[in-house]
Amino acid sequence: MQYLQKRGKAGWRYRRKVPPALKAFLGRGEIVIPLGKTEAEAMARYKKVHAEAELQLKTAALGVKAPQTVSLGVPDTPLDQFQRADKQIRQWKLDPDWQSGGGDSDHEVVARDVIAESIAQKYPVGDDGYPVDVSSKDAALLRALMLGSREVQPDPTLEDARKLYLEERVGDDKTKQMELDRIFKLVREGLGRDRKLSSLKRQDAKEVRAHMIDGRKASSVDRYLNVVRAAINHAIREYDLKVTNPFMHMEAAPKDKAEPDKDKRRPFTLEEAAAIRARIMSTAKEDLQHIWRLLDGTGSRLAEASGLRVSDVHLDHASPHMTVEWHADRRIKNKVSRRNIPLIGDALEAARAAVKSAGKAKMLFPAYGRLGGPASASAALGKHVRACVADPKATTHSLRHLMKDRLRLAGVTKSDQDIVLGHSSGSVGEDYGGDEVRLEVARRALEKALAKVG
């Protein structure tokens, strides 16, 4: 009979080699099970023992074929381990509703016992007879096998909230991924450790805010708190939690003490803009010169200009323009930011020169049309701005504010200004009108604005 072996006075045993591909999962090279001292005992036990061995090998095969979780350097939470174990139980075709001590079929109990034994045998045994140094992954599996549906799902933590928000709200946007990681790193630092959402109190939120405020602008902290608030609200909803969000209605500074938006940034004066332009045109790299000229002549955001593809620049159109839209290498701020911006005068010449310099490259500005590119362009241009203007409220973005003032001085209506700058008017009508009509409206508006300061 296959796998049956007599060992002298020791009696009979079942001995079977484990296929090489399954050794790592089972933690041994053989399955060896005693059958008894006599041949009759061995024959009586053989069928059941052989079935156990078959189940061990089948379970190992399922484990090897199961998709492996890629570690990103973030520790698993208890909820991660619980959910992964539950998924594995289902992959093993075990009954997810089984309860320990529930009087279910011998088959379910035997199957769970055999799998649990195969996991436990990978570890050394302590003085109490139980395995020691068991990994958190295997410990979660053993709990799921032994307790079944009696096991209580762990409470979600802040880290669970971050992961869920990353998966369901942030997606593959690399910039937002990095921002989310950076914000929740501050949260962990503020609290000292990961915390269950059900344990968070208002004082905890205040401690996080205090940690964030240290050395940061109130506007940045408010933005961070908005992200934390949104992530926790999403987790509360998706996990069906009966808790409140302690970050609700929390601000970096009271509204009456916060700096008014109009005081945070200001437009350049015409003299400042001229001085910065002269410096950039004489000392900056050619691609930065082109970017500055585009910003000056279109009022676009820095990320919009630096993230242009060559195919976004339409020089042969009856009304030359550049198209700002969402693509794999650049994200735009919102839906209304997607627009066609006319290229007039010096901005048109800068666009022509940039297309020529780009050659066969996909991106109009290869050095900046990448992840983190806008930040690099901002830092490079910011040095030239600061060399000419000491006021910290004057930045590269002040060029966009200057275009806003030019449009106002030229008598351009608010709705037409919004078309040029990609602002939301809050009106339902902003979604209406064809691209060609909106392009013509923007062209007329820009011509008025640029002629006014000619």
C-alpha cells in the first residue's frame, strides 16, 4: 500500500514526500504520521490518515497559488490581518459561517485542524507545548481557523482610514498619494502611534493640529486637516461605525484671526513684473524663459504650463492656443480648469520656440513635465522672483493675479475672466457653450487685457 512503512519495533507509519514547490508552505519535506504498532491498526487508520495528507497537500497548493501581498513598508493593522485571513479561509473553500463548538460536520473540523497543524508545525514549540515566534500573518490565520465566525473583527484605525481613502478616493494620482502619506505621518507623530477610530477624542485632534501648526502656515494646516477629516468620514461611512469625527469643525486659526485670502498673495506691479522678466531672460535656462513668457501672456497656472505636451500646443489653428487638460503626466485642479487658452503676441512666440526646442519629445518642457516637475519649476523661478522682490506675498503665482487685474482693467466681464483663467463661477451655465466659441471669447478677452498694458 502506497506511503505505508514498517519501522521495526516502532510499528507502522505513513510517510510521504512533499513536492518541492510546496515545501516552503508546509515547512517540511515529508509528511510523517504514526499508524500504530500492528499491521491491523495501520490498516484501520490508513484511510483517514491518507485523507489528512491529501488535504494538507491540497491546502499547501492553494496557499502557493494565492496572490501574494506586496509590502510597501507600512505595517499591517489588525484589520488588515483579519481581512486577509478571512479571504484565505474563503480561498480554501472552508465555511465562512462556521463557529467553533457549533457541532458542525467532522469534515469542516478536520479540515481546519489539519490546516492549523500544518501552519503550527513551521514554528518551534515552547515549554508549554505551543508554537512560539509565530508571524502576525499566521497568527491571524490560526485565529480564523480555530474561532471561525466567533472571531470579532478588529476596530479600524487611522492607518486603515488612510489605506481605504488611498484606494477608493486618491487612486493612482502620485502627487495626492505623497500628500496623503505626508499628512498621516504628521497625524501619527502628533498622537505617538496608530489609534483606533473609536478611541479618538477632541483632545487627540487638538494635539494633531498643534503638531501640524509647528512651523507651518495656517492655510497649509487647514488643508491638511481637511484631508484628515475627509479620510475619517469616509472610513466611518464605509465601515458602518457609530462614532463621531473629532476633526469636524476644526481649523488652524479662528476665522476672525485668519489672514484674509486677498492678503496671502498679491499681484506683481508692472515694474516688478518687468524686472523679473528681464532677469529671467538674461540669466535663466531657455525652458524657464519660455514658461515665464507663457505664464505672463496667458495667466495660466504654473503646473498647467509646465505640464503641457507638445500635442497640446495648436500653432496652426485659426486661433493659436494651448489646451489644458488632464493627462497621465499632469493633473489639473478641477473640471473647469480644462480649457483652451489663446496664444497671443509674446506668448505665441514663446510657444513656437518651445515646440521647436522640444523636438521629438512628448512633453513641451521635458525637465518639468513629470511628477514633481511643477515644484521644481516653482523653486527655479522663485529664486529669480525673490532676487527682484523681497515681499513674501509676491510669488510666481502673482503673475496669474496680475493677469486677473489686467482683465478687470480692460473691462472684461467676470464670466469671461473665468473662461480665460479656468475659474469656477458657480453658475450652471459655465458648462455650456462649444469649445470654439469659448476659445473666441477668451481670445477677445486676452487681446483687450494685453492691449491695455501694451
